[in-house]
Amino acid sequence: MSKTEINTGLLSGLSVEKLREKIVSLKKELFNLRFQKTLGELTDTSAFSKVRKNIARVKTELMKRKSGESK
């Protein structure tokens, strides 16, 4: 597994606050990738989908916890 992919087992061990911080950092990373693409400096174009999928993984974990609390 590459370092850009997040292990879902690792996410389950993080607190809600850490998950929110992770989303913020991943969104910043996505912004930087877009900036690099615009400047023509981006070499790994698959990084976009990896980061977007990681954001989705973290958001899914947050939703699991939120739905678990409401039951």
C-alpha cells in the first residue's frame, strides 16, 4: 500500500477530532495538487483520485460514528 492510501483500520482508532483534522489536511493536499497541475509541476496525476478516495474514507468513518451515536 502506498503512503497516500489510508488504512481503514487505522481510522477506526482515531478520535473524531483527529478525523476532522485529517479531512482538513487532505483537502489542503488536494488544493496543492490542483495548484501543481495548473503550474505544470504535477507528475503523478493519479494522486487526485487517491486523495479524493482518502477524503471519502475519512468522511465515511465520521458518518459511521455519527449514525452509531443517534441509535
